[in-house]
Amino acid sequence: MSEIDSRASVAPRARLGSGVRIGAYAVVGNEVELGEGCVLHPHAVVNGPARLGRENVFHPFCSVGGDPQDLKYAGERTELLAGDANVFREYVTVNRGTKQGGGVTRIGSHNLFMAYAHIAHDCVVGSHTVFANGATLAGHVTVEDYATLGAFSPVHQFCRIGRHAYVGACTVITQDVPPFSKVVTQRETRCFGVNTIGLERRGFDAGRIHSIEQAYRLLLRSKLNTTQALERMRATLDGSADVEELIRFIESAARGMTK
């Protein structure tokens, strides 16, 4: 027996397995098949044609099975096929296929799509993958089993991500990623000194800002290493509560510090 909130919208030609739960204002379109135990949280949307297996979970405001975002799409009948136990978090979008791409977007089982992830038309996603927040596939991309895509990492159309590959956050993928590999864009994040304007806006006077700037000169522009710079700060800037806060912060850093 399915459990459907009275405020939900379920199309006449939708097919629901036993134990499906549909929350308030969720939408299930025509030609959508939901397997046993699927859960649509309030405001989730699943459009068809789409066939999804058992125990898939759709969180609020996700849109699964929508029209492909392709200018050549002219309303042809295309579909989405997905397996079991996938989790579609908030604002995830998954598009159906296109006629030119074979007509089907395919997703395996036990995948986690975190908030704002996007699966475009004609993609093939295996099983046990993780898409972190904002990971984005263009059309015709293949992601093999156990791959992980880091947050805000876009993948160019027709690329492949191999099995057990790991793509680090904010990495732009324009070529195939081989199986078992780690691919991460080069990081050159640097500290450029004191947020002077922000401190002025928050009422820091010139003396306080001057002490902080002196501390950062020792930290970033001297030839001292971090330990030596902290010792010099204590010796020359003793009495500044802001500098003491900076010192405590640096000494308690568990992952190092941006310099």
C-alpha cells in the first residue's frame, strides 16, 4: 500500500510499487514507474517517461526525469532508467535522453547525488558513485562504478570517468579520467594580507589594524618560517589581543595554513 499525501500530484498514468511514500506537493508525472519503497519528500518532482527501481529517495526540490537541455530536442519520447537505492538530494537535476544520443539516460544503483548535482541527457552513470555538491555532467558522459566527483566539478560532454576514479573539488574535466586515478586541478590559493576594508567597516581603529598588518608582514613577507614568525610576533607585538588571536589560530591549525 502506497502512502500519498493529499496535497501531492500523481498523474493517472504513473505506476507506483508497494510501500511508496509521497510527501506534500511532490509531483509524479505520467509514464513514471517507481519501484517498491521509493520515497518522495515534499516538493520533489519526478517526470517521465522514467523507470526507477526500488528504494530510491528523492529529497525536496530535486527534479528527476525532466526534458533534456538540448536545443535540438523537439519533444520526442525519450526516457530515464535508474536502478535501486539511489539518493537524489535537494535541487539535483537529472534529464532524460535525446533522440540523437540514443534516447535514454541511465543510472545504476546505490548512487549518492548531493545537492545541486546535475546529470545531463544521454549520460550513463554506473553504481556506487558519489557526486558531491554541484558536480555537473554535460551530455553523453559516462561515469563508471565507484567513481567520486568532487564538489563543483564539471565534466565536458562525451568524457568518461573510469571505475574507482576520484576527481577533486573544483576540477574541470575535459578529457577521459582513467580508472583508479586521482585527478585534481592545481591549487595556488594564497594569502594576500589583511582584510583592511572589512576591518574598518567593523570598527577596527588604525592602531589595531596596524598591529595586525605588522603581524602579517612577519608571517608573509619576512624570510622567517612560521614558527620563527610567531616568536617574533610575541616579542614585538605583545599586548595586541588581535595578534594573540592570530597566533592561537595558527598554532591550533590541524590542516596547515594558507600563506
